[in-house]
Amino acid sequence: MRPEHCAPLGAALAQLPGEGSVTALAISGDTLVALMDDQTLASMDLATGAITGTGSVEGAVDLTAVPSTTRVVAYPGEIPDTS
């Protein structure tokens, strides 16, 4: 088989923190979120591979996507009356 017909090989993007094995992955925008079997969560920037956050949630077993929304929040007492 000629090299130009071969599928590309995977390459390591980053090393996730923690000692656990990955049990769930979710992508939100440009961020990958991983859940490990030791209940560690890690978020990673997909463009750079940089870990952007870590934490843990006791009892976590899965991830789910929640749609984002744009909101305008106003406090009536802080809006000047221009009438």
C-alpha cells in the first residue's frame, strides 16, 4: 500500500491529571471535559491541549451536555427612569 493512501495516525494532545481512567468525555465549544473513574473532572482547551480546570464531584458517573444561552439581566432599581 502506498503511504499517501494510509490513514493518519493519532497523536497525543495532552496528559490529563489524576490517576483514574477516563470514563466519559464531552465537548463544549473549544473545550474537552473528561471524567475519570476516580471522580476527577478535567477540562482542556482543544486548540492548545492546556488543562483549563480540574475538580472532583463525589458520586459522578457520567457527563451530559447542557445547551448554552445568551441572557440580558437587568435589575429594575439600577435602570434610570428616563420618562
